[in-house]
Amino acid sequence: MEKIFEATEFKNIKEIIYHSAEVYARNIAFKIKHKEEKQINYEDVTYERLLKDVNKLGTAFYNMGLKAKKIAIIGKNRYEWAISHLANLLGGIVSVPLDKDLQYEELETSLIRSKADCIVFDEKLTPTIKQIQENNNTSLKNYVCMGEEEGFQSVKNLLEQGEKLLEEGKDEYLSADIDENAMNILLFTSGTTSQSKAVMLSQRNIASNIYAMQCVEDIRSTDTNIAFLPFHHIFGSTCMIMMLACGVTTVFPDGLRYIKQNLNEYQVSLFVGVPVLVEAIYKTIMKEIDKQGKTGLIKFAKGLSKFLLVFHIDVRRKLFKQIIDALGGKLRLIISGGAPADPVI
């Protein structure tokens, strides 16, 4: 592999997160938006706090008897999803990411097939989780809600419990040894057969992938990334950890309808997406250009920039300033994967 950028290779995810917590301690790892009535507040989670939260949650998981067990995670992209997944990985617990849009039967089947001992779920899925609990066909013994739901443990409660346990000197989780070649992620793909395929992944699989990406992608600790890709997909969760490996700030989208608004709101500088998403943004831009009667002008500007690039003169950010400003003004890098992208786009 041709190495374009310098990067440090780590054996496992635990090494990556501990390294980032030290090197990027004061950087913001996640920016969380809180909506209360008409009030919007933003909470900044530093890398230092992120590691503390992961260790608190992981310590609580160990206290629940989940060491060397399997924990399923289901819900939209959010901070609680991220720390649950990381708490699993840093403690050698097998993480089982599940698609929040699964039909009841397939969700129950996935839980049965994976032999999950615990599920961390988004509060919006409470009715489905209650049904699974009542039917009792799975091996689930623990149910943890990402938000607050009556009758369930919450991630917030577990963070508080973990903090107390750590203060009491319970450090078994902190000193957990990671076997980077053991199965640590069990995920289900939407396969070509009637039943989804279960895929076993190790921490070395993910860590080596992150290192390879860092060697060829210009990702900076000053960047802000928006997590469009669902974390239950290995593409999405690997990119989430890659951003953490690089000291980047990650923000969460409000939905596809709010792409433009969110790019502006957070001054996003990069994101990873699939061709369909990139195509949607491209079409929005071209539609606006056409509406303003600037199609000819943009065509000329594209030709001019291509000509100047032959002489290593790059004026694209000046020529297309209006377009870049419409996307927040800071956007500099889009990584597309998962399927071939149209070269025109």
C-alpha cells in the first residue's frame, strides 16, 4: 500500500482510544444537540471525558456480569450508541450492532442467533423491546435504554454506577486484556439469501482498516465530521472510530431533510457517505445553480479551474465560494464508498 500520510498503527481499539484521549484530550470528540421545547443547547464531549464515560459504562457492564458476554446495540446514531459500542470493545465484550429498522421477526431472530445477553436500545424502540421481553424467546437477561424509560436501566444510571464502582477501586474493566484476534464484533449483513449473514470481526480487522485509511486520507484533528452513515453498519462504525483515531469532532445529523442546515449549523469540513447521499447533495446544488441561471457561468468556471490545475494553480475554493458557502463554508473532503460513484458527481 502506498503511504501518503504518516499514521501510527495500533493492534486494537483500546490502544486507539487511549492514545486519542492522551493526544487530543481537550479536543471535542462529540457535539450533542439537546432540544427542550424551543430551546436548543449543545454539549461538548472532550476526548478526555469520552474515555472516562466509556470506562464508567464498561465497569457497570462488568458489574452486571457481562464480562466476555454479548451486548446488542440498536438505535439511531447518537452518543449513547457510540459509548456502548466502545465500552464493549474496550472490555472484550462482543458487540452486536443491529439495524433499528429491522422488522420484529428479523430482530428477534438476530437476537436468538447471536445469543446476546444484553441489549442497549433507543427509547423509540421501547414497544418492540417490551414485546421481545414478554415473548422471552431470546437469551437476553439485561435491557438498557439509551434514554429514560420506566422499568428499564438507562445508560445515564449505568454511568453513575460505573463512576461509583471506579471510585471504590473496582478496576477489573480498566485492566482488561484485549485479544485483538478474537471475535469482538458480530454483525448481520443484508445478504443475498433470505436470512442475513452473521459476520465475525476482530479488533485487529478494524484497527488495521483504520490505519490503512489514515495512510491515504487527509483527515485532520481540526475537522468536523457529520455521522451520516448508520453506526450499525460496519462502514459507519469503523468510520466513527477512525474519526476518533484522528482527533476529529463528530456531530449527528437531524435527518436527510436537514443535510444543508446541519452542514451550516456545525461548519462541517468532511463526511463519509454512500453515492446516493453524495448524489442527493450534488442534485440540490445543481438545482440551485439552475434556478439562479448560473449554469453557463459554473460550466465556464469548471473549465477554467481544470485548465489552471494543469499548471498547479488551484483557485477552486475562490471560484466556487458561493457553492461552498451554501454547504457551510468549511466543507473540504467527501469520502464516498460502499458502491461505485458516478464520475460526473
